[in-house]
Amino acid sequence: SGVDGTGGMVGILSDSYDHQGGAAGDVASGDLPSGVQVLDDSANCGDFIFWAPCPDEGRGMAQIVHDVAPGANLAFHTAFNGFASFANGIVDLAVAGARVIVDDVIYLGEPMFMDGVIAQAVDQVKGMGVSYFSASGNSARDSYQHAYVNSGEQLYIDIGGVSYPAGFMHDFDSGPGKDTMQAHTIPAGQCAIFSVQWDSPFGSAAAGTGTRNDLDVWLIDASGSWIVAYDAHENIPTGEPVEIMQFCNDGFYVPTDPPVFNLVIALWEGTAPGLMKTVLFGSASIDEYDTNSSTTYGHANADGAEAVGAAYFMATPEFGTTPAQLEAFSSAGGTPILFATDGTPLPAPVVRMKPGIVAPDGVNTTFFYPTSDRNGDGLPDFSGTSAAAPHAAGVAALMLEKNPLATPDAVRAALESTALDMMAAGF
């Protein structure tokens, strides 16, 4: 009590801050402080051809921080201009004076099994005395994780009436049977993105520090005969062990009912991975061989980050629910770190306990998610771990006003040790 964050600065990284032109009105209404320091708001949320404004999720986050710590100064930097820009933005916010930084962005190609450039920037600013908070993600446990098992069956692709080999398919069936396809439901009008990685380092192919094997991913219709999406780029020349495949069931393809599609993972070149992992994003489900594995990865899994899960604010003890209930979509941690930042294997896997805390979501903003009104008060509600993380950042700003000498480790320890136990929260 008696603190409002005065004297501190919270830095925010997201898509955009004022592409929609509402920031001045938010300042006038008191929903944002005056003088928000905007370091970079240049994000493009269109495509490679057409520029389009972003929806200002960063401004929604800023409103939440301001509600929790109204005396704190705010700064913003977009995280939507690529890996290097994101990493530089983290450092730039720290240099600008932010003692607390929060983000809600993940690049799907961030390394799962080692700390990439963004994660390294998080650790760098922690060393500068910054408490860093990151949204854990909204993929629940929609992840398949397993060693590659060679089915002995070659995938063949028909091109112009000629069948070409495309690698030996992974066997999803861990029992005595064999199944080279993993069923997923992707409802009509919905999209799914598969981020697939394996236990090889990200690095330079020219220097020989990157991956030396190559997996490809394919999505096949329910009949098992038509490829509807794939990612089969050459991994060894890029040095990056990642495939990202997107499919939208948007009417171009008329599926069976239910709309089931089959994932195929094939080893194209190199040795068989000892561990591979698929994280599913979007409105889709894993229908078989689901290992219910971790989905928090990338910089939210950095040692220096406090990853934040989400609980709907009305499903907490303050509103009569004990213990607080985790949002069903809130991502689980446990993704192992297998490589040092230079790509050399670690002596043993490092599993970091993420998320460390849970914070509320489903709260009001002046504009964000205009069609969402979960509590029926007539105002738009902001849900997801993107809304939870800035709540935690705001609390950290209050803590630092009370004790300006507190280190990031001390802030994290205090938050974790005083948080209400959620018992079997599903992490």
C-alpha cells in the first residue's frame, strides 16, 4: 500500500502502440499517462506487398500497466520487425531507463532447445538490473514431443504424374503397430500453424555450427491422398532446424465431416533426431498420439524471463473461486534446453520452471477486442497471457518503488513466494 509505481519506468514490447489513432484519447480520459516514450512504432501488420496498421495490442497492455501502477512512466518499442529488432528493442528500453520490461510476442521460429538472440537479450537486460516478464503463450499443452522413429516407409510426392521420394516417415504409434499419420481437427473457417523443431543447434551452416539434419512436414487430407500444406525447405543450408507450416480450412478445400487432417513428419537428410517437438497454434486439436507436452518456448523460456500464465480475474479468490482457475489455453512450460548459445550440447538437459507465476486476464480496455465482453459490463475485455503479463509487470513496478534496490531475482522470488497456490493448475 502507499505505492503507485512513481519514479519507475515500465517498457512494453508488442505489435504497435498508436496505429489506430486512439492514444491521445486514452491520455485525455486518464486510461494512459501523458508522455509515453515511444521508441519505435513502425511495425507492419500487413504482408510483404501491402502495408497495414497493427491493432495496438501494445496500447492495450499499456492501459493494464497504468491501471496497476498509475504513477509509473511507460515506454514502448515494437517487437514486430524481426528477431534482431526485437532483441535490440529490449536493450533499447533498458537503456532508456526501464527497470521492468514486458512483452507478449513470440516468433514461431525462435529456438526451442537453446537460447536464441531474443532470449539472450532478455538475459542481457536482466544483468542490467531489469525485471523481465513475458506472456507464456496461449497454446495450453497442444504439443507433440517424441524421438524420431523411422517407420521404414518412404513418403512419395506426385509431381506431374511422377512419384518422387520425400524421406522416411516418422512412426507415431509407439506400440507394436505402425502409423505414419497423426490426425488433427481443423474446423471450417479456422487456421492452424505447426512449428516443428528437433534436437539440433541453430547456427551458421557455413561454419558448421547449425543443424546437420533435415525434417520436412506435410499435412494430408482425411483420405490420406491429397497434400493440403507443407514445409520442406532445406534446413542444412540455412543451419536452422525448424519447419513452420500453416493451413487455413477456409473453403478452398472441402473437408470430410469432421474436418480431419493428418500430419506427416519425414526425415529427408542426415541422422535421425533424438528428440523432435511440434507446437500447435490456432483453433485446432491433436486427435491422436498427443503427448500433452510443453508449449512455452523461445525467449519466454529464457533464464532471465518470468513467464506469466493467465487466470480469468473473475475465477480467483477475490471473486469467490479458490484456488484460482487457470485459463484452459494458458501455455505450459517444461521445454528442455539442450544446447549452449554457441550450439554445443549441454552435459544434461536444463528444464526451467516456467511459467513462474499466473496473473489475471479478461479485464477492460477502452478499445482492444471490441467484440469481447466476458463480464457483461459493456466494455471490451482483453484476455490471454498477453493481458496477464502486464499485470505482473505493473506489480513489479510497485515493488521497485517500495524497494528501489531490489534485484530482478529478488522481485521474482518475492512474487513467486507470496503468490496464492493454484495447486494442480495444469502446468
